[in-house]
Amino acid sequence: MHKNTWWRSPLALPSALLAAALFIFLACFGWQMASPDTPTQAPSAPGDTAPASRATAAEASAEAPRNAAPLPATAAAPAPTFEERIDELVRLGQQTAAFAAQDDPDAATESDRIARARFTELMERFQDAGERGLGMVATLHDAKEPETHGRKIVLQLVVFTECERRNAAAATLKNRARLDPFVQSILDSLPMHEAATAVGAFALVQRPFLRACHEPGVLGLVQLAAEERFSREVATRLLLTLWDNMQLAGERTSDELSRLALLHLEHGDPSQRTAAYRQLLKDERYRNLVLAWLREKNDQGVAHELANLAANELPPKDAIALLRELSPVLSDQATAFLTLAFRDGNTVADGYRELLAANTHPTLRRDMIIGAGMPNTPLALELSLFALENDPAVEVRVHAVMSLSGRTDAEVGERAIQRALDDPAIANDPVRVGEMVFALQNLEARGHTNAVDRLGQRLQSMTMLSQSKELLARILSRSLPGGLPSGRPGGPPR
């Protein structure tokens, strides 16, 4: 089971290359088929110039020695290979990124224009660009090496664009004979290595290309994931995409998929269980069944997964209702509420006020404040201040301080900590005072030295656990001359 994270690790190649490559793709998304340009012949000269020239050439030939070798014709430069064109696109992406980093927008725009044209030429020149791209993907063993990573980015766009091209043709001709085998080839390539997984997932996850004929291939990847030989996350997302596409295409109805999902609730493979939960959550008739099943199993890992699915996919009001029902099973739903707050902060704020008015679900209110207070928005500020002043649960007030101390406005954070230290429920509890030291660390991280100085003086006089005292000393040592607040012996003057 993987822990939830709120961020992803940076890529090895500068992110500007990815942005440039994606811009290439977006610009080329609507490219149209065109025949390669046919070279035209130069016009003949008027009158009898051409025959005279031929005669002159013949005379020169007759006068030349019989054993003289003919002059070689100038050979045309060979057309770039597929691989050479891919590498050119990688170089153009790097060049565009470099111009952007040097704040030269005109040069970056021109470099990008050339890259778009080259990408279009590539797709028009090679009608089997997808197969060639998959073949090249097989060679990308070390995706962290910059050049290899650049090829992976371009090949993602090639493989996806090939799927788009064949999907459009399939829709026009009512025949998927060229699309379905290519999609199967992508599925077959996914387990090769990390780069192949990334390319295939980019092309297929949440795209319309997977259909019922690919179900055995997707389930094969699910089985590999169960054996820990393939990414469980990618296998799950592919299965969810497959089920969505089969329903949209009429290959299976919603009722059929829900009945199938019921059979998978007890499945031993976590990817298939996740797909089952998600399918049943989408159908209001089965949500209570899923919740009852979860309460019976009391599985925290499954409950976290379900909460995140609800936060990402259900209508916000429905998601809040479901998260409330999950609260007896799930003690921490902050990540889910963070997701919801970015989707619809007002609905989360309304849900918090509703629970506060009823004075119920204090743990859920805490998670709402953690999640909804995280974005740097006026609504998040307003909600955190409201909770600090009005929520009767001390845990909610403490986390409101944490949210406020992480903001860029030093005055807001300092005032929140001072307000909390005036609260007897916090000031008289050594554990809670220690939590205010963590809030002080947020101010330190923002460089609010004067606020750290003032609050440090107050906190040093309060009772807290030994580890909190040690943390406070380290914060003051890093922030203040001599590690002492102003006005203390050895510290700076006030």
C-alpha cells in the first residue's frame, strides 16, 4: 500500500523541456493528412535553347577521350531517419527551454515554431510512426538520463498522436482494424521498463482507445501488478479507463458493470477491488452497500483509497456526504479534503459550517480545515480565521493556527499563534504548546525573523515537552544572533 502524497518528485530533465514538448503536441493536435510535396521540374528555356544545349553536350562528348570517366552526378542528401527526426525534436525542445530560461521569448517562439513543423512532418512522413515509436521506446532503458528522458517525452506524443490519428480514421470508416491492434501493442509494451510504462500510460489512461477487445490485456497487467511485477497504480487506472470506455461505447451497460463490480468487492487483487469500488460509488444505488462493506472490513488502506476516489470524482456535495460516512472507519481525511478544496472550496467551507453549527464530527471538521485552509486563497484565510475564533474543538483551532502560520503574511501567522497562546486550553497543555512551536517553525521557514523573535520570548517562558524545547532552541539558534530572543542576556537589544 502506498502512502498518499501531495506532490511528485521533479523530473531529471528541466521541466521547461516537458512544457515545450507538450506545447509542440498541443499545436500539432489538429494536424491534417497531406501528401508529401512533389519536386517540380525547372521550366525549359524558350525557343531552341534546349536542343542547342543538347547538341553542345553531344559535341563535347564526342571530343572527349574515349576512356574518360563520366562526371559523377551530385547525390541528394538522404532524408533523415525516424530516429534522427526524434532526436532533432529533443534538441529543439532543449533549445526552446534554453531560450525561455534566458528570457528570450522571440527566439523561444521561433524555435517552437520549427519544432511544431518538424513534428507535423514526422507524422506525415511516417504512416507507421506509432510502431516505429514503440520500437524506439524499447531502447529507453535509463529514463533518468537527460537525452533518454527527452526521447521519452517526444515518443509519448508520437504514440498518443498515432492513437488519435487511427481513432479518427476508425470513427470515419466505422472500422477499428488499424487502431485496436496498435493499442494492444502498447499494452504489450507497458511492462518492459519504467519509460515504456510512462509512454503507454500517457497514451491510454483516461483516453478513449481501450475497448472490450483489450480486456484480457488489461487484466494481464492487473495480474502482473498483483505479483508486484508492474505498477499497481497504472494497472488500476487502465482498468478504470477500460470500464469507462466500455460503458460509453455501449459494450457494457452501467448495470452490467455494477453487477461485475459487486463480484470484485471480495477479489484478492487490489486493482480489481479499486475498480469495483469506483464503479459502485458512481452508482447512487450501491454507495450504501460499499460503505457497509467497508465498515465491516474496517480496512484503513481501502478506506483511504475510496475517500480519494470520492474526492476526485464524485460531485463535491456527494463526496462530503460520503466522507462523513467514512469518518468512523477513517481517522485522517485531510488529503481528500485538500483535493475537494481545489475543486470547490466554497462547498467544503459550507460543509464545515454546517457541521460546526451542529457541533458534530470534530475530527472531520479538523480535516476540512487542514485541507480547505491549505490553498493560498482569500476563502482559505477566511475559513481558518473563522475556525480559530469559533470552533469549540481545540484540535480544530490548533490546525487552523497551522494553516495560518504557513501563509506569506507574517502578521497573520504571528497573530494566530499569539491568539492560540492566549487560549487556556492550549497554553496550559504542554503538548499543545509544543504544537505552537511547530507553527513557529512555519514562520521561520518564511523568513519572518521579527515574529520568531517576539514569539520565541513568550514560548521560552511556557511549559512544554523536552523535545519541543529542543526544537524551539534550534529554531532560535538558526534565526537569531546567539540563538536568544531580544532583551535576554546574550541576545540582541530590544
